Amino acid sequence: MGLDFIKNYGGCRVEQYDAQFPFLEEETDEDLNQTPEKVDLDYEVKHRAIDWEPINLSTSPNWRPSNWHERPTHFIDGKDVGETVASVRSPSGQLVPIRLSQIGSITMRVENGECRRSFEVVERVVSMAVDLFPWTEVESFAAALQDNGFRLLPVRPPGGISSYDFETMRKRTQNRSNTEMEALEESAISHSGGEPTVIDGRLQPRMGGFDIDESPVFGVIKTQRQNYLHIKGIQVLYGLEAGQRTPVFTISRGWLPVVSWFVRLSGGGGGTPSTGIVRVEASKSWFEKYHKHNWDFVDKLSRTVYEYRCRECSYGRAAISLHPIVRAEESLGSLFQPLSILSNRFYRLTQL
């Protein structure tokens, strides 16, 4: 069947539109995959017998990350740019969205104050639910895509339960390509040779790329999607000045418990109370093996993150971004084709 798969199942183009809420009342994938988190907010304050309050970093004003042998030298970012370009009708009558994406990951190495690209990988992928179709036809379609520079990403619903809601299925294709992007980020981490590394985002989705007991890998989270703090902690968070941090706490979820804390990279300028705040995390097992109760290390890492803050006012998310990560994002973006060109190529191949 090959590329005729699309036409044979009533394929048609999908015009771009703003994402909608699911039409049907169903449990979301996030609900189905939710794992309870345990948070210990007393991890540092109990050991040091201090209150939950803003912490001034112990580094001297003349201290520089460039003189610190444990400073992060590798900065990793990933990118997933795509859209729903088509849909097909399954034998059981479900309307199945097809997402076309470019995904990639990149490593920027900081040497002598300069950012240099040391690793990159880019792929073109097609995401769709495949369990609704005969497997031999899916395999033939995947092989034909591979011959033309695309890789098929099978989308399998949590618990094996398919949805009839188009928006739910569309979101699953997006999640699938994003998960594959995280796998490419794991590849970038594994090429860092055990050097101290910063990832743009949480560690757990990329934990396959490093040894949680031995690797100095740190996540810097720009967008806070969950509150881990008590009321006092939120007051402290909002009261941080640029260069200050919160006490360290722990988050235990799934296979990777982490130590974590917030740092304010910038402040003022009429922003919201959380403007300029990022969350830093490291593997708890690694931290306790090499730096247990070493709050000086936390201060130095926080100071390093602060010194690497983005100072380009023209960049939209400068307040919560690190300069090497911004450079990585720009460099990776230059390797991507315009999505319109890629979409038109897909349409020609599938005769849509």
C-alpha cells in the first residue's frame, strides 16, 4: 500500500486552527498517567535550623563561574515544531489526525566565554494512531515514509483505550512527537561525556540519557506548571531579589527524586511577582552522594545560573532564559525547514 495509505483511508488536508477543548467528557492522558508527588520543604531548613526565607548566595562579589571546576559546560535544548496537516478515517469510523513535525536536539558547549555547537540531530516525523488500522498496511506506510526522509511515530493511547474525540487524539499526536524530541535530548546528554550539563526543562523526561547516581546533570525549568510550596514558601518566592534563591526542597515522583530550589534571574520592570524566576533541580541520589548538605555547592550553581542569564531585551523570554540555551534554540532553529515547505512536500508524496 505504501504512501497510498492516506488516500485509501479517505485522507484529506486539515486547515490550521486554534486548539480546542475536547468535545467529549473523557479522562485526559494527564489524568491517566498522574503519579502522586511527595514534597519535603524542610530538606535544607531543618538541617541548617533556619526559617523558610530568601537566601543570599554565599559566593563573593568577585567570584566567577569560569573559575569553578564544577561549572556546567554543556547546555542542551530540544525543539518540536509541527502541526496537524491531515486526517484519515479508520475502518471503525474514527477520524484520525496526522501530525507532521520537525524535532531535534542540540548541545552548546561554553568554552572561554563562547558558545559552540558540539552536537545536533534533526528528524522529520509523522505521528498518528496506528492500532486502528491493519498492521501490514501500517508497516508498508512507515517504510514508504522512511524512504522519503520521514519517520512514522506510532501513537498508542494510555491503557489501550482509543478515543473518538478528535482533539484528544490530536493532543496525543503532539505529545508523541514531544516525547520523541525528549529521546533526542537524551541522546544529546549521553554525548556530553559526563561533563556538568544543564537541560532546558525537567530531568525526569530525559532521565534515560544519564546515570542518576553519577551524572552532574541539572534541569532549569522556566515555566512553572505546578505549585510545590506552602503559603510561606510562596511569599518567600515572590519576595526574592535578583540573585537570591529559596531553600532547597525535594520532589519525589516516579523513578527520579530530585532536589530543587527557585532562583530569581531578574526582577522589577513592572512584571508579575513570578517574573524572572526559574526552578533548578538535580538528581537527589547524585546530590546526596557527592554534595550532601553542601549548601555552598547549591549557592555556586545558583550563581552560575544567574550569571548565565539572558541579557538580550529583544528576546521575548529573556527574564527566565539562559544565554547558552537561547543560542542553542537559535542554532537548532536554523537547521529546521520552513514548515510550509515540509507540509507541501508531504502533500505531494501522499497526493493530497
